[in-house]
Amino acid sequence: MKAPAFDYVSVDSVSEAIAMRAAHGEDAIYLAGGHSVVPSLTLRLQAPSILIDISKIAELSGVELIDGWLRIGAMTRHVEVLKHPLIAKHAPLLAAAAPYVAHPAIRNRGTIGGSVALADPASEFPAMMLAIRAELEVVGPEGVRRIAADDFFQDIYETAMAPGEILRSILVPPLKEGTVFAFDELARRRGDYALVGAGLQLVVKEGVVKAADIALFSVGHTPTRARNAQAAVMGKQLDADAIAAAQSALSDDLDLSDEPQMPASIKLHLARVLLGRLLGKLGELT
């Protein structure tokens, strides 16, 4: 199949993009890296009258520290997330997840903002927004607002962004002393969508967990915070009993259903195995 005919315009500022979107309404689509938009056009899942290319907007780019928070521009490529020294230092969980995102050709072009805004529940970066407690800065006709990651992802491919809004940047809070992290996923082949994946960021002091963020992907309609698993390790050492309690708690965190190629019971088993491995790894570090 081929995409239906559409117009194309490249803009140089967010205000110009928003004005162009307002002029064309719902028939306009923003274009950034293109790795989700272009396939959807080819399959005719979308049929816009115009594509508004926002990839050259300077304010959507850049990685910098502002008042202790790490600001990652939405147009930051996956490969930059993998290699940027500020991200490695201040958001190491993102750097750990980046090598698992698809394949090198896609990482060279795809953007972290595009991944987060698409809100694919099987993608790595949306779930990592939960694990690092990021805030998403969006701008639209009504101005700028910040949305906590826990409030951002609402359903499959649905976010709290209003029509016409643009994700401008990802804001990462400062790491606390004693922060440890781990990421991994289970997939049939490296680069395939994960059967299940998880990212953990804990604060451990004197061997005891003082804060816990555990996020999973490919386990439902949205990236998922494992609140019960988090509670199971809070105030405890990461020993076998605490890890087993967290694994058991996943049954209350995940709302799984049978899939054509994966029964819910197997998906839950894989999630428990993966969580156990990651907590065990962090237990060895602390």
C-alpha cells in the first residue's frame, strides 16, 4: 500500500507548528523522527491533509542541566540517549535501556520524544519515564504545562496531551544518594518487541531500600508501575524473601489477558522471572 496524498511543510518554531496545526485542525499531523508516522501512512491508518515537520525546531533539541534537573529535548535521537554523557550520569536507566530499542538504523533516526508521545505499551522509553519519575513538558495553544509520567500514559497509544500539543522536553529529577538501577527485557530476538521488560530504580542506604520505582512494559495497555512489588521491597534488604515477595506481588500489579501466542499465566511467569533477576542483581550491588 501507499500513503494517500498529503501536503508537507517544515517549520522552524513551536509557535509556528502550533499555528499551522490550528489552521488545519485534526487533518494535520506532526512529523518528528517518522518511525511511527510513516508506517501508519503507508498502511493508511492515518490520512492527514498535511504533515508538519517539527524535526528542525531548535527548542526541541539539546540535553542540559537546569537547576539540578536534566532536560532532554524531545528530538533527542535514541542513539544520543545511548551515548550522551549527561544522560549516562543523571539518567543512567535511560542509557541502559537505549541499546534495546529496535535496531541501529532506527536508533539513529528515531527520537525519544516520538517514542514517549506515541505511548506504545511495548516500548522501552515510555515505561522508563515511570521508573525515573520524569515529568513531560508539553506546549500547545494554551501554553506550557508539565505532566508527571504517572499521569501521562492513559491507554494504549493515548496520553494526557491535548490535540495540537507538542512534547517539548523530558525533565528528569536529580538522582538521590544511594540510587541503583537495572534494566532488562526478554525477547525472542534482540531488537524485537519484548515479551516482557522492566526497569528498576531504587534508593538503598545501609543495605535497606528507602525508595523503589519498578516499571514494566509489554504487560498491558500502558506502561505499568508495579506498585505492590515496590511496596514489597520498601524498608527491606534485597534478600531472597524480599525478592520472592515482590515477585508474588506482581499478580496484583498486572492485569493480563490471554494473547494468541502468549497465555497470561506465561506472561506473568516471565515478568516474575525478570523482576527476580533484576532485584537479585541490585541486591548484589548493595
